[in-house]
Amino acid sequence: MKLSKLFFLIAVFCTLSSFGKTTTKSREFYQIKTYILQSSKQVETTEKFLKEAYLPALKRIGIKNIGVFKPRVTDSLKKIIVLIPFSSMKQFVSLDENLSKDKAYLTSGADYINASYKEAPYVRIESILLQAFTDHPMLEIPSLNGPRENRVYELRSYESATEAIYRNKVDMFNAGGEIILFNRLAFNAVFYGEVLSGAKMPNLMYLTTFDNQESRDSHWKAFVDSPEWKGLIAMEKYKNNISLAWFWARIRKRTPKLLYPDKGFLRFALEIAEKIEEELEKEEEKIEEKEMEIAEEIEDPFGTDENDLPDTFAQVIRDHGPDAVGFYVSGQLLTEDYYIFNKLMKGLIGSNNIDTNSRLCMSSAVAGYKQTLGMDAPPCCYEDIDFASTIFITGSNTAFAHPILYRRLEDARKKNPDLKVIVVDPRKTDTAKEADLYLQIQPGTDVALYHGMLYIMLWEKWIDESYIKAYTDGFDALRDLVRDFTPKAVSEICGIKEKDLYQAAQWFATSPATLSMYCQGLNQSASGTAKNAALVNLHLATGQIGKVGAGPFSLTGQPNAMGGREVGGLDRKSVV
């Protein structure tokens, strides 16, 4: 079982405070509709539609207990989340038909309903259908007394590794008494629901409410510390419901020589923490007086029995000090796992000996971002692919190495036939075969290519001088640097045609939104940092950054290397 999604929501329009009491005990159905919005006009149109047309129409049908929320934290795309309860599946299925007969709804929502395809009121609508838990069959009124602006609505989503584990987790809420515990601790749960249909299955969701953030934090601390919860997670039948054992099992199959406890990562971490706390209590005075030194070379400290791992780990720390141990963690971990590892090593053990695969895999990308943007923070997201006008792929066989991402690119090309794709690669890869423009450069000539493109942009006045003046420093030095990279010289260095170089520069600079995507072909090379920096400079020179669908997007050889960096990996100054 993993916590896949956690939203902190702000209630708007018709909120949970308007919920009325119910009399029937039959299990309700819930629809969670998420409106994905981009422009301010889309936000305005959709908000007006919900407030003036949709919600009043639902009330006329007899659906009164509706919640409308916005996430507290958003990215470039905005969201409005609508929670709609249905007394029966029949009521859900007949909703659209009933709305089509409602003249007031059709009139009030005309701007939204009859919007042109060129001015769609949203990017898309995502929908999740749920059925209430047996032990919480109806929506309940949250008892909140604090100021409205401080209230916290927390929507949690839990995915399971298998259907059997999912059913077991639902049983943990009902028969196991987890709902009873939530009620005792006054979590003000609005609903608990089994997801019947949605993008992530199998899954369950629930919504809790609090007067403020402090109240939320204290409630969860009380929950984790409660004897009921400790008793639940100790029960054999519910152990796998809270561990990441399935995730570790997958890794173990790929790396059989490594030792991973069968009990799952979370329980493994908790056992280590418990053992270390015991040892620290015994040796507290000794540790305060003098830091222990490594006395002898350690041979095979983990032994051969994985069940002894927590004891052995604690023993090494007791005998040789906290700096005698370390973690080197994978780029395939979840961000939550990275966080736990960092807290365990830095907070509890008291050592800085933790590193991630980003040290090898992504160090050039990190250094390139720091040299040009000042920090390791890719200014893009996957949704930018949907809005790009030109995509510049270099140092990456995306179709082969990132097939899911490439499917998204293919979908974007279907929606926008004018989308241009430029591919730079010495090899004619699967990605190159699908390019609108393929630059088959000589190996190691990437920097020359980017400088040559900038030379043309300068000559044709395709740079964004206002952006450069407002947001950059050192452009004159960059202009001088590329002075010798004429189209003729670059074509000879790279082994490409001048007209193709010119075309690439034109599409890159003049496109409404240019997104570059690059990976290990740039990052894992002798001049990886220079290649990264030269590419980012193209975006800075043309203003193709800081807007939807544009920016330098470093892909990764590992699915979550960025998550590791965000929670403490690769935070030392030794990156070059």
C-alpha cells in the first residue's frame, strides 16, 4: 500500500460546511471531478459555470451536499475539484440526461456549454467514481470552528499493489477499526470511498478536515502514536497494508545480490530506528563526551542473514560511531522513501553519509542548471509537452528509453499537426526516424551545434532582447564566445548541412513555445556540463523559458532522481 496522492484543499463556492444531515444508511456513490485549467479565462469561465449553472442544477435534481475545492499548491496548470454525492448509481447515470432537460442550466451555463473548440473552457476533465465504505456509508458534516481561511481539507488517495491487498486495506478501515480510530480522534472525516473507476487502480480515497494546519499535524501525530494504530499495524493480516514490500520485492528481483528485508522498507526503517534509539540511550553519556572512532576495518558488516540487519547496523554505530555507516540510495525510490532515508541518516543516526545515484547519473545536468539558472531546478514539467510548438530532442533516444513519455509526445502531435520535432543524435535512432528535422552530428560536437544556432539567432535578430535585459547577466560574453561559430564552420565541425542548421535555429527561436528534452547523451560525457549550459543558454537568449510549453527539460536515466535531490541528495558542493 502506498500513499499515492495527498491534496491540501481550499473550499470554494458551495463547501462542506453546507452539508445537511442524512437519514438513509444505504451506501452513497461519489464522483470527484477535477477540472484542469491553464489560462485565467478558463478559470473564470469554469468558476462562473459551476457557481451559476452546474451547482444550482444539481440542487434542483436533489443533490445538495456538494463540495468545491482548489488545491493549496498548484503548478503551471490550475485545478478545481468538485465532490458530488449520489444516492444511487441510477442517479449518477441519469445526471447528464436530467441536465440536458434543465432550461435554466442550459441558459446560465451557455458560455461554458457552447464554447468553441478554439476556446475550450478547460484543458481536460478527470473523473473518479467511488462507493462509500460500509462503516461510513454517508457523507458527514465536518465540525469546524476555526476561521474559514485557516481550514484544512485533506484528500488522501491510497493505491495497492494487488486487488487482494486492496480488499484487505478496506477491511482494515471497516472491520479492523481504523474508521473508529479516526472518529475517536475527531478527524472530521467527510467520506471514505472505494474507487470503482479511475486512472489509478486499485485505490481508495478519503477526505478529512481540520480547523488549521496545526490541528491537522497534531491529529496525525496522535493517530501514529495511538495504541490502536500500533496494534493494527502489528497484526499479521494487516502488515503489508502499510509497507512497501511489493516495491522492494520488485527491486530485489532485479538485484538479487542485495539484501532487502521481506518485511518491507517501512518496517525495516522502523526497526533500525528502534534499535538505534535503544543503543543511544545506553551510550548517551559516552557519546556526548567523545565521538567514537573507527577502530578496525569492518568486514561484511551486514552478515548473511537479512533478519539480523537492523541489529548489526545498530551494533556498527555503537562500536564505531555514526560515520562508520552510510546509505547509497537508488534513483528508483519514491520521494517519500528518499525523505525517510535522509531523516534516518541525518536526523537519527547523526551522519551526513548519504548519497544518491544523482552523483553519477545526473551530476552534469545539476551543474549545468546551477551555472545558468543558479539552482538545480528544471523549469518544466511533463504537461509542457502538451503545449509545446517545437520540441528539440538532443542526447536522448526518447522513443526507446522513455516510451511512456514518448507516447505523450505522439499524442501531442496528433492534437497539434503543426508541432515540430527536431532530433540531434549521431545515431539514426527510433526517435530520429520520426523527426521533422534530423541533425546527424558528429559525436562530441553538441556544443558547437548550439553555439552555431545562437550565432544564426543573433544574425537574424531572433533573440529576445527584452528578456535578456530583464532577466539575464553576462550575455555580451556569450555573444563574444559564439562569434567564431559561423554556419559554415559549424556545418563542417558537425557534419551537417547549413540549411538544416538554419532551419533548426529558426524553429527553436521563433516558435511560440520551444521545449528541449535531453538525457544521458549530454549528461554522461566528458563535457556534459558545457553541453547542458550551452543548451540552456539557447532558451535564455530566445526567452523560451518561464512559460507554458517551453524550457530546458533534463530527462533522467532513473525515474525519480529529481525527487532524491529535492529531499537532500546531491546537496554538497563537490558536484562538477
